[in-house]
Amino acid sequence: MPPPPPPPPPQITAQGLFVVWRDTGADIISTVEFNHTGELLATGDKGGRVVIFQQQGQNGPRGGAEYNVYSTFQSHEPEFDYLKSLEIEEKINKIRWLPQSNAAHFLLSTNDKCIKLWKITERDKRPEGYNLKDEDGHYREDPGRITALQVPVFKPADLMVEASPRRVFANAHTYHVNSISVNSDGETYLSTDDLRINLWNLEITDCSFNIVDIKPANMEELTEVITASEFHPEHCNTFVYSSSKGTLRLCDMRAAALCDQHAKMFEETNDPNSRSFFSEIISSISDVKFSHSGRYLMTRDYLSVKIWDLNMENRPLETYQVHEYLRSKLCSLYENDCIFDKFECCWNGTDSVVMTGSYNNFFRTIDRARCLDLTLEASRENCKPHSVLKPRRVCTGGKRQKDEISVDSLDFDRKILHTAWHPLDNIIAVATTNNLYIYQEHVK
């Protein structure tokens, strides 16, 4: 009997396009993050603003879910370090949600130096019936004329969403903060810069513990920097951090107060004959993510996505090429600095599919179980609600077919660096410049 035909690829439909603020340099989206339920989606931009979108309905007319603007606030302002004569830009590098424990939502946002804890609350009632204030909230001119006392009451009012800063964690990083990660214990979090990782308690702002320090005594001997870190989703004592040399170090905080000695190191041995001038640059890990189960690690370097098993350190379990067709163009990508772009990656809710971005506003979804991968394009032309995205293909040479795009025609200024996947549904968010695209798997 002939083998059964392969399953058809899933269809991805557009749910909406959001233009975050105006089309200026300050409005370029720099981070995207769903909360733990997927109800809220937060974006940060280069202007220091945070825009939060809320999911309006789980079951729309075609099974879709719409997101609308829920709250907008200014998280960071530009600052100046007078001691170092250094400008600190307001760009939001990372946003991380805290697990929800009451009606309010909490999130951490950070720029290069300062981390802030924000509380987002709703108000749909207002007090009325004060004794010493009038209806406008002003104090009465002659309170002596009051002859009777009344009990103030709450009355319904228009919904108002407030964002208020609860904690400010500052003055702990000499170098630029590149990642933050909330611990599973709900009490602590990591903040990471190029050479150090600090452990914070969410209740204490004036003290943090330095748990990783790779700064050499002589900076001329510096050979690698830390690029990202993340806590294990279940074990509060375990975290991982990646380096510019393409290595992963898994650390256990129970072993020592200073985690300079790792518990495990994950590194793939490359053929020395295949090394080139660009080898170390393209092997630098730009993002690392634990799977939801905690069994696997996913890393993104310049050309590929790799899946690592925590029980196998010498090589990745799976390797997926994202845009291998760019290997022949590394020289020009180095000249225009695109080779230093930091692409992110993410898991779906069941760890069966991974997603990452590329150039020309392409993004890739890879189904690990079915060995299916899709290249899709986020653009205004295909962002009409419920329109189905067509898979794209890149032609590397020879005769180009009708639906293919030549590798020489790729626009390297249009790129998707930041992606996020809904933790429960097949809803994805991808950001390109100041546009946020939300897509969902088509439900027939």
C-alpha cells in the first residue's frame, strides 16, 4: 500500500492590524508579550510606551478572537547619567507579566538600566455623597452649615483602566539590561546585562544579589557576553543563560550563592574546517526559551532555531534552518549591520510548534511533530480580517516560479524580530516596525 499523503498545512488567518501610535522612530515596537492566560497582550516601543491589548471574545462569528486597546501608559522617560556622561534611552527592552493573584494585573518593564513594576487596575465605580465635598470634588466653603451627615456610596461609572508604578528597581546594572525573567515562586526575578545576572525580590528595590559575573579583571581579555537568560518554568532554583559564543549554561542556585560554575553546559561542536570570519557572529544566541513542560530549551541564532533536551548536552535534539539562503550574503549583511539583528523565538502552548521571524516581514512556524514548516508574510495587503495567508517561498537560484520571491529581492529593512504565541490558543502576534499583526489558525 502506498504511504498516506502528508497532512495539509494549517491555514493562518488575519485577525487584525494595529498601528501603535504614529509612524515615527520612537514608535517602533521593541517587545511583545502575552500574559499567562492570553487575555492581555503587551507591547513596548522605543519611545518608552507600553500599549496593552485585551482579548474581547473567545468565540467570534468565525471562531476568531479580537484584541482591542485596553490601556496605554508611559513606562520610561529618557534620562542622563551625569557621572558617566551617558544618555539612557527610554526604549523598552523587555516586558514580563507576573502571575495574576487578584483582580489587578502586574508586569515588569525595563529599559537599558531601570526595571519597573506596574499595576494595572480597572475602576467602574466612583464614590458620591461626601459630606465636606461638593459634586465636583471641591471642599465646601462653609462646612458649619452642614446639619446632617450622609454615608458616601459607590455608583457605576465609565470603565477606567489605571496603570500605576509600584516598584522601581534601579542602579544595579553597569551594562545594558537585555532580559528579565520572573521566577515560578512568584517572589523573585532575574535581570541580565552583558556581563552580570542579578536576582531580585519583588518586594525589595534597594538590594539585589549578583549570582553570575563573567566580567574579567582585564576587559581586554573579554571573549564573550551574556545575551539572554530565563528561569525554569517549574523549578525555582534553576535558570539558564546564553552567550555570544553559542553556548548555554544551566545553573542551580542551590549549589552556591554565586553561580559562576554551571551545572550543565550545552554546546554544539562545529567542524573547524567550516569556520569563517562570520562563524562566531552567526552562532551568537539571541534568544533562549524553556518549553512549557520544562524538558526542552529553544535557542535562536542568526540562521537557525535549535531545540535542546536538558538531558543531552553535546548537540541539539532538533535544528531548523530559518533563512539558510542568506548564508551566501553574509558579507553584505555584515556591511549593513543586519548580521547583528537579534531575532526572538517562541513556543506554542503545547510545545509542538515553534515560531520565529525573518526578513521581508516573513515569519516561520515549524510543526515539530508533523515536520511541517510554513513561511508567511505579515503585511498590510493581507491583514484584512479573516483573510487566509498564503505560504511564501524564496528562490535561491535558477528559474523563479510564480509564487516565489528572489533572495535578491528581499527587503532587509522589513524584519520581524519580536513574536509571541498565545499560551492557550493558536493565536500569534508578530511585530514589524510600528505595526502589530495578530493571526489565528483558521477554524473550518
